[in-house]
Amino acid sequence: MDLNYLANKIEEIGIPISTIADKMGISRTTFYKKLNGERDFQISEIESICTILRLTDYEKKHIFFADEVDKIAN
């Protein structure tokens, strides 16, 4: 999981964390914990983030599934 890329993407787009969290139906604190790797994102939350930030399939895979792809490739 590349949470730094996700944080940079959020900053690049300029959507406040509170807005993203509200649209996802979670608290801002919970979102920060997920963004900092303290909690995992659920599949439904990943889909929400992708919709809110308009992430491409490549970005989605890079941010959320890069570790799994690397394991398969090796």
C-alpha cells in the first residue's frame, strides 16, 4: 500500500480530508488513522476514495494493491 502517494494525490486535488471522510461516512480521525497505516481500508472505502478522487485503475492498484502485486510477481 502506498499511502504517501494517496496523501500526495489528496493534496494535489485539494479536497479537504474532512470532506473525503464525510463522503465515505467515517470520521476524520478514522480516515487519518487509515491514511497513516494504523487501520486498514475496507474494500467499500477504497471504492469510495477512488470515486471521490477520480483515481484511475492504475492509481488504485498502485496505492492499494501494490504489495499484493509485488508478491505475485516474485
